[in-house]
Amino acid sequence: MIHFVLLIGCAVAIYLSCEWFVNAVEWLGRRLKVGTVAVGTVLAAIGTALPESVVTFVAVAFGDTPEQRDLGVGAAMGGPLALATVAYGVIGWSLLASRRRGAVQDWGDVDKLAKDQTWFVVVFVVKVALGLVAFSIKPWLGLLFFAAYAVYCVREMRQRDDGPGEDLEPLKLQRRRAVPATWAVVAQTVGALAVIFAASRVFVLQLDAVGPMLGLPATLTALLLAPIATELPEIMNAVIWVRQGKTQLALANVSGSMMIQATVPSGFGLLFTPWRLDSALLVAGGVTLLAVVYLLITLRSGRLSVRRLSIVGAFYGLFAVALVPVFA
């Protein structure tokens, strides 16, 4: 019973700390004079994905057993899957709820989102292909993944748009000040991230305990439930921004997080492990590509809608079904 209570408590803590984080990161974007899209794709994405990348690095670089290193590789494949399916699906479901309340839908720059997903597909295909082969210089290709993300960040930071809007809510740490102090913005950002990281770690540990209680094998728990737990901050950020009517930021946060998950953890995996993908991880990669290709077709054809975005979440169910023969 205590595990379920802790799960609920951690989820609440993550949501509340994400509210403080998105509030602070928008002010941070204004301080750094970056555009709205870059706030989501770079600042927010790096903030929430950095702890996961550190955990992956520790697992693959300092893991004492092959199983521990395999968990790091699994995280590198499971993160993009959860973001490409559940995170986008949650945005769609949140938009459905907000539309019923009479909210006006604004997708922002759809072409920009399509370009981001195209870039992701290219990187992800290379990432999966490398998991099928072995050659002497393969580990060093991990550096190319870091370089790819660096190029992506530079491109995003150079984007010129209106920047975070003038209607920013007061910084929660200094509610009475129209323009908060820089130290307060940084302190709130770092403090919120620390709580998100701690609560996410406890959440994952509770899932490890709850899985066997539900009769799920440990490997299945790691593949099905752990990715949702590790990407929970990004999902919570998206829900909060949709609730605030900032759909463009929600979509940018997910697409930016996908780029991090496709490059940085993969770079660590290539450098410190053989990077060989088993059948379950290949299924995860295949479903991820299916979901992103579906989204790309929807974007390129100009038919993006709330309902079509919501359907992306169903691909995670497809992943669960596809795992049945793997563990049969």
C-alpha cells in the first residue's frame, strides 16, 4: 500500500514542481533573450532531460554488471518512445479537455515542428541501425551524436520570434515584483529541477516495486512503465502549458526533449557499451518510428488536429501488444 501512496505523492510533487519550473524557465528565456520556441525546445527540454541523461551516463559508464548497463541502453530507447507517443497523446487529450471549455486552439509554427520531427527521424534511424552492427570505430560515433545535438541547439537559439510573451505570470518566488531579480529566476529554476529529479527517482523506484506486485516481469516493467516515469516531467510541463493556452511551448518542449533523448543518451551508450539492441528494444524503436512518421504525415499534409494528435498516444498501446510475443 505504501508504494501506491508514494507513487501518488511523487506524481503530485512532480506536477507542482513543474509548475514552478515552467514559470521560471519562461522568465529565464526572457533574461537570455531567446525566442518562445527555444524556451521549449532547448531551455525547458535540457532542464527536464538533463537528470535522465546523467542517470543514463552513470548506468552505462559505471554500471557494475551488464544488466545495469543494459538498463542505460533501454532508457536511451524508451525515452523517445514515451515522448513520441504518450507525451504527444497527452497534449492532444489536454487540448480536447480545454476545447470543451471554449479555449481557442493555436498550433504555432507547424512547419517548424515538422522539420524537428524530420531531423529526429534521421538521427533515430541511424541510432537504431548502429544497434544492429558491430565495427571497430563504432564507439567513437557517439561523439557525432553529441555534435548533432550541439548543432540543433545552436539552430534553435538563433531562431527569431517574439520571445516569451508580455503576459508572463509573476515569478512564484517574487510574486510582488513585476520584473523578478535574476538570482530569483535562477534559484527557482534550479530548485524546481532538484525537486523534479528527486521525486522522479523515487517514482521510478516505486514502479520497480509495484511491477512484481502486479505480476509483471522486471524486464517488462522497465520497458513499459519506467519510460513513462522518466518522461513524466516533460509530460507534466506539456499539461501545464496547454492549460495556460501555450500549446506551441508544449509541443516545442516535447520535440526538443525527443532530440535530446535521440542523441545524448545514445552517445553515452555508444561510447560505453557495445550498443546492440535486442528484440524488445527493436520493437520499441520500430513503434517510435511509426508514431513519428504518422505525426509527420499529419503535419506535412496540413491535417493536424486535436483528435489526430490524441491518436498518437495509442501507439504506446501498440508497443505493449507487440511485446507479447517477445515475452511469450
